[in-house]
Amino acid sequence: QEQLVESGGGVVQPGRSLRLSCAASGFNFMTYGMNWVRQAPGKGLEWVAVIWHDGSNKYYVDSVKGRFTVSRDNSEKTVYLQMNNLRADDTAIYYCARYRRTPITRYYYMDVWGKGTTVTVSS
Amino acid sequence: DIQMTQSPSSLSASVGDRVTITCRASQSISSYLNWYQQKPGKAPNLLIYAASTLQSGVPSRFSGSGSGTDFTLTISSLQPEDFATYYCQQSYSTSALTFGGGTKVEIK
């Protein structure tokens, strides 16, 4: 079945780096955009970044611009989130989610989600 | 960025109740509006996309309506498994997606 599995989370000190991975299976990965969405403890969902199916476009929420980089390897069916200069307010569960759109009307939505990986930034 | 405001932030309801959650966008987003359900400790689950299209496998008691700036998610007859937090999300601005703050549906 269609599945996403995140990994790479952990406890890291402020200012350090971490790379998250999201491995896809059960669908044609190279035809879908991919998102990263995070959720701080006890808080709501926050979109973090999106990468187009071919990597041609990447967009980020303002709070991570210049610190986070999204990338993908379609041969490995994996999307990555490189997180540099981490701050305490980056502490969250990070989810990857498949980005799907309707064929003609181009309505986009996130229809497959991983279970998430937890990032804790603390000294 | 487009701001999404949900109301109420929480509500208490009984099994069998009709429940309506509202989402308002800070500018017109046509029908580029999605709804997700999240249960504690779980990933979000897509319920409705394009404002009113039910995702495959989602029970028909869920429905969505609206366009422009005002949207609603309705649960026609609340079931025990529907107690969760619900989020709206706009995809009009594909370079800056945003979620609403969430609505927690609790048992009365």
C-alpha cells in the first residue's frame, strides 16, 4: 500500500543540524510533489516546505527560509529535509505528506501522510 | 501570506449531534480549501479537498461547503470515532500553504 516513513529525528542542541528523511513506497514517487509539515508540542499543524515532483520548485515557510533545505532523490524514492541552525522553536513532530492535485482543475491536497519523526532542540 | 481562521477553537457535542466548523480565509481562495482530521498521537488524515469533494473512504456524514473566503465542515451525525481535532488548509497559494488553528471536538 502507499506508505511514507520518516526518520532522522532526535535531540539536538541549538545551532546544530539534522537531516530528516522520508521514504516512499507503494506509489510512483517521481510523479508527486512532497511536503513537510510540523507540529510543535500541543500546537496545531504548520506547513514547512514543499518540493515539486522533479525538484524544479521548492518553497518554504518564512520562519525556516535560509536554514532548511528540502531535496529529493527520485531513484531512492526519498525526500529530505536538511535543517541547519536549529532553534528551540523548531521542536516538533515532522511529517512528510504526498502532494496530489486534481487533473484538470489543479486543486492540491495532501493525501498520504507518514507517522512523523520527532525533533527536539534543547541544550 | 493567507491567514486561515477557524471557529470555534473547541466544541463539546454528543453522539448523534450535527456539528459545523467554520474556516475563514483572509482573502479569496476560490475552492482551494482542504479539511483534515487528526486524532491524538496520529498523523492528520485528509477528509475533504477542493472545498467539497469527499476523499475516498471517508464516511458520507462528512461534508464540506463554501468558496471565496468562507467555508464549513459539517458532520451530520457525530460518531464516537469522530472526536478529534479538525484543520482547514488553503492550497490557493501553492508557495505558502497555511493551516487553520484547529477545532477540537470533544465529548459532551
